[in-house]
Amino acid sequence: MKDSLKKYINDHRDEFDTLEVPDQMFDKIMSKLDSPTPSVAKTGKIFSLKNWAIAASVTIILSLGIFNFWQEKEIDKTALAIKQTPEKEDDILDNISIPENKSEISKKQTELKQNTTKVLANNKSNYPKKSIKNQDFVSDHRIEDKNYFDKTNAIELMDNQFSASSRLQGIALIKNLPDYDAKLIDLLSEKAISDENTNVRLAAVSALEAQQKNPVIKDKIQQIFVQQNDPMVQKELISFLAEKQPSELDSEVHTKLLALVKDPTTVDFVKDEAYSVIMKF
């Protein structure tokens, strides 16, 4: 192809030499030479996009590599754990008994229901009993605490020598107690014999009579009568003695009754009460 072009040029050289260059052709060439080189911005932009594409590709490749490495590591851990615990799993499998057929499964389910029903029935029957026992214990404990408080408060009130009303209040608290101990019996006996207030004496005698089934209190009442010099209290005590059989009364009581009848200073209503008891002997 080069030889043909060369031959053509040589054959027509004369024609080429007669052609003249247009006047503006040189200016156009020079203007193109003076114009800036192809846009660097475009080249830079293309170069920047290429860099970003390469960076993104590298990032994706690294991420995939890390993920594959982590996944392989987890798989190795799982495999190691499985290798370390084969015996436990085998033991569990050995302890599991697989029923041979549906009838055996049904039978075991029935037995399980029956055993569960029995356990619930036993718990149901035992629970109320325990609850009742606990309630009784709490109730008894509260009653004991209240009785102890009333006793302590009553003794403190009865020791008040300056207020008859306080002593009466203390005797009222004692009277509400279910039973009296030796200390309370002695304290009531003392108030019935020697308290300066007649109402306190009568209240103490009444409190003792409330527990007359106690043989100790029965003897105490007779001793109080023997030592008594308050007519109102004497009348109350004689009324109590009149309800007893002669065999239940001490000889000292009989002597005291005779002395009251013979004493001219004895109040008439006391004498009348004393005669009614003497007539029983």
C-alpha cells in the first residue's frame, strides 16, 4: 500500500507543486497549536474514578477474606467443642429410653398423670393442716403477748398508792385474764385485806371469786375473811362462804363468824349474814 501511494505521488508531483496553500490555513494551524492541551480535569477525573474503583475493590476483597477467616475460626471452635463433649452426649442418649410403640407411650403418659394427681392430692390435703397449725400458733402467741402486757400493766396500776381509780383499773385487767399466777393471787389478797379504799377491797375480792375453782384461791378467800374488818367486804365474803358446804370451811372461819355475831359493834347486816352461815354448822 505504501508503494502504490509513493508511485502515485511521484507520478503526479507536478500537479502537487502547482497547488498553493490557502492563506488562512497557516493561521488555523497556529491557532490550534496555541490552544491548551486536552483537558487535564477530565483526565484527572477519570484517574480519580479509577482510584476509587480500585480502592473499593481492595476493600471488598479484604472484607470477604476477613469474613471467611472468622467463619472458619467459628467452625473450628464448634468442631472442638463437639470433640470435647462426646461422652456427655452419649450418656444423655443412653439415659433416654425410647418407647417401642404407641401403646407404651400412652401407658407411660397415664402413669405420669396418675402420679401427678396423687402428689397434688397429698399437697392439697396437707396444706390446710399446716396453715391451720400456723394460724393457731400465731393466734396463741398474740394472746400470750396480750396477757403478758395486761398483767404487767395491771401490776403497775395496782402499785399506785395515790390513785384508787388506777388500782381499780389494774384489778379489772387482772379479772380479764384466763388464770392467775401466785404473784397476782398474793397481790389481790393484799389489796382485799389492807387497801384503804373499800371499793378496791371489794374489787379484789370479786376478782378472786372469779377464779374460785382454784383451790389456792378458795383458801385465800377464807384467810381474807378471817383478817377482814371492813363491814362491806365482810358482807361480800360471808355471802361467798354461805354457798359452800360446812365441811369446806376452816375452823377459823367458824370462829370468826361467832365473834361477829357476839360483837355488839358488828353492823346488823353483817350479823344477819353471819347467822345464816352459822346455822348450817
